[in-house]
Amino acid sequence: MTFNTITLKMMRENYKQYLLYMSCNAFAILFVFLFFSIYYNETIVQMKESHSFDTVLTIPAVGLIIFMFFFIQYAHQMFIKKRKQEFGVLLAIGMTPKNIIRLLITENLLVAAVALMLGLIFGGLFSKLFFYAFTYFSPLTPKLFHLSFQMFGATAIIYLILFCFTIGISIYQIQ
């Protein structure tokens, strides 16, 4: 049995855990994308440049990123905790800790790719609704809703950095 075969078999057997873990990640991505759909709106960008409005949006951005880190970290730790017995069996049948780390990285890269794709797709879909709700309840009159590369790029970069940091913590704990 090859390493990739083992990985795919384990993913099929534990699909509910993977689904929950991926959903948590996609949910976090969705919220960050919704925030960036407001942050990078043309009217808001012009207000940030002309007024001291930048601080008003930077503080929630930092708070949201901190929340996202702890949320992803907690979801990842719960995912790993539920699989400790499985890792013990793999170690008992001859897998090395290096192989367990390789397995975790492979699985998590697949989960991250799917979660990022789903989070950005649903973020793009729900951002218009969120944008109109925001403009309805705020005194601002933004021009029009639009999606930009900055929204997608900033969300993806922040998620990938936090996700890599989370995986790094797990690898350190396993070694």
C-alpha cells in the first residue's frame, strides 16, 4: 500500500471529521472576505485616504485576524485530538513520526485548498448581501458593490499565513 493510498483511505474513513474541519476553515475565510468586501470598497478607500477613517477599519481587521487565528487553531487542535488513536496505530504498525507529519501536511493542504475555494466562492456570493446590509445600516453612501482582486488576494494571503502557522505548531508538537 502506497503512502498516497493510505492518505486517501484515511480521508474516506474520516470524511465527517474532515468535513467539519473544512467547514470551520471555510467559515473563517467567509467572514474575513465579507470584511474585506467593505474594506476595499471604492468609497471606503477614498474615505480612508481623505479622513482618518483608516484606524476605524484597521482595528476591527486586526481583531478579526486574531479571532480567525484562534478559531482555526482550535479547530485544528480538535481535529488532531480526535485522530490521536489513529496516529498511535500507524506508529505501532511501523510508520515513523516523519511519515505522520507528511500525512498531516498532505491532508491539511487538501483541506486548505478546498476550504479556501469554498470560502472565497461563498464570500463572493454573500458579500453583496452583506454590503447592502452594511450600507443600509450605516450613514455612508458607497457607490456600487464590486468585487476586486484585493479582496480575494488579502483573504487568501491572510488565511494561508495563519494556516501555515497552525500547521507549524502541530508539527512542532508532534516532534
